[in-house]
Amino acid sequence: MQGSRVVLVILALGFACAGVLLYFAPHKPKPADPVAGPPVPPSVLPLPTLQPAETKSSSEPPRVTETHEAHPFAVEEKTGPKEERPKPRPKLIERPKSKAKWPMYRGGPELLGIAEGTLPDALTLRWTFKTEAQVSSSAAIENNIVYVGSFDNRVYAIDLGNGQEVWRYETESAVQASPLVLEGVVYAGSADANLYALDAVTGKLKWKAQTGAKILGSPNLTASPEGKQPWILTGSYDNSMHCFDSVDGKEVWSFQTGNYINGSPAVSDGKTVFGGCDGVLHVITVKDGQEANACPVGSYIAGSAALTGGRAYFGHYGNRLVCMDIVKGEPVWSYGDQDLPFFSSPAVTKDRVVVGGRDKRVHCIERETGKQVWTFETKEKVDSSPVVCGDKVVVGSDDGRLYVLKLADGKLVWSYEIGGAISASPAVGDGLVVIGSDDGNVYCFEEKK
């Protein structure tokens, strides 16, 4: 009996030892499933498929909202990658239609640079519209639409209220010239040598007329002798001033000069007046394209003349601003106290002449005597042509700022730092200012409330 108990104890101890050995024995992995393949480490597991974000049709223009003024050299803070989330479309601000009217370069056929109404003492940015190249074309405003050209070869129509694109038309070269809007048609010259007539509502081509070289100056209009449809005048680098029928684009006449025509022709009392790189101020009778007078000044006339009361006011590369009697062909006065030229076109009021200079200053001169009233100094050249609105002057500078000055004494009222050079001239109306910049943007400013 005692022997059998010993045997049972020995067997129990044997089974216990075997269990311990099995528990601590190395584990062999289960063979891989021959169909599913080997197990994949967690570090290389496939990522979940992401659904692409919803995109809008490329034909739909981008929505533009008001932006706040920012320092042009501000650097965006980088905080590492963030989770991208769909951006809500900004809500457009609906505004009542504006009464602003600035249908052409300098505001009217005489190129006087005078805007109706008044401007507030402080402005704020209403919207910014981005083109794809610099904008030296001055805007035109008609029926609540802004029309402007760009070095990206296009003419744009932009809603004045919210800055949205209405349409665009592509030419074959840069559009430096300012558009002219007349009876539902937009006329714009291009460096591709063509003058384009576009439907103001749709942007569709009505006709185009070819000159012999690039067109950089803005077109102007004049009545035809029969009093029917207007004629369109434009200068070209083929050395000629061209007159086209506004309806079908047929050439009525052309006048050959001795060199390039860079500026725009001024029109008043049946005459058109323009200068060029031949150093002559030409006076042409619009009914037949014949020269009525030629006034040599001995230097390039790159800008445009303002024409009123039988006198033309213009600057030239001889560093002078001239008041010329176009009937006598003689200067009434000549102004200049700097060693740099005038490229800007002057604004002419009943008693003042205001012009920008490449000496970095804005000059105000007595209209009758040519004596200096005041100057205002910027930080770079002023090729932008000033506009006078009420008791204020609006002008841009290559220093990247838009300035509002007092007409009476030239004191600074307000300025805005865009950053890019401003060689374009402002379009002004109904308390609004629209201007382009070399940074490729068109800016619209309104009263600050």
C-alpha cells in the first residue's frame, strides 16, 4: 500500500515537471496563410483612400472679398503642416449701383483729368482684382463695370460693386492702353498692333482694325462731319495717327508723323492734338486728317496733352512742362526746375495745372502764368497722371503708394501703400478710386466709414 502511494507521488511530480517545461518552451509562429500572404507590419499598412475635394469649374471667376491693408513686406508665419479643410466660399457684399462714370483715359476727350463730385478725406479698400501681369492701363468705368487692360494680353470687365470678373478678352500682346467705352462698345488698343471693338456686356469681338505697329496710347473719339456715328482716333508705333469708323472699323484717314506716337490724342473744337517721338506737337483737323499746325519742342513727347481754350498743356523729355497756343504755334509759358523729364499727363482746372515728374515730385502750377504753386515729394518717379476731384488730387507713384493731396497747398490728406509701382492713372467717380499696379492687381477704394 505504501509502495503504491510512492508510485502515485512520483507520477504526479512527473506530470507537473512536463507542464512547466511546455510552458517555458520557445513559441513557434503559425505558418502564414498561403493565399493571404505574409502578415504586414503596422508601419507599412496602406493609408485610407482620401476623396478629392470638390472643385469648381474653371470657367467660373473667383469670388473676391474685401481685404485689410497689410504691410507689403509682411512674412506669413509658418507653423508646420495643418489639416486641410474645405474653405467656405466668401459671401459677396451686395452694394447699390454706383453713379461713377469715367469712360476713358483722363475722363473725357479733352484729356483734362477732372472728375465730378468730391472725395472723402479717408478711403478704404473695397476690393482687389488679380490679373496675371502688371497693370499700367488706366481703368474706364461705365454702367457699374470697370474695364482695364493688362500685360497678360487681356482686357477685363470687372463688377465695380464686388470686384468679380464679368468677362475677359485675350489679344495677342500686352494691353497697356486704357479702354474707351462708347455706346455699349469697349475700344482698346494692344501691342499686337490692333484696335479692338468689344461688346461692353459680353466681351465678344465686334471688329478689329490693324495698324502697322504696336498701340500703347489710349483711343479717343470725335464726331464725324455728318454727325452720324463717332470716329475713333488712336496713335501707333507705325508713326501714324489713325481714324476709324466706330461701327465697322474701316479706316477714315491716317496722318503720318516722323516717329513713334506713344500718347493719346486730345480732341476739342474740331481739332486733335498729340505729340510723339519726333519732338513735335501736331494739330490735326479731325474732319479730314489734315495738319493745321506743327509746334516743334525739340524733345520727345511721351505723354498726352490736355487741350482746352485753344491751348495744349504737356510735358516732354526736355524736362519742361509747356503751355502751347495751338493757333499761333507758340509757347505761352514753359515750366521746369528739375533735370528729369515729364512722362505724366497734366490735369488742368480753371486756374491750376497738376502733373507728375520723374524728379519724384508732383507739381502744381498756375495755369495762366506757369508759376509754381507747390510741389509734393514722393520716394520714386511719378509717371502716373494726376486726377483732380473737387478740392483734392489723386495720383500714384513708383514708390508703390497712392496719394490724395489737397489741391490748394499740396498737403498730404491720405495715402495707401500698395507695394508695387503705380504707373497707371486713377479712374475716379462717385467717391470711388480705381487704379492698377505693377503687382498685377486692380484696386478699388471707397469712403472709409
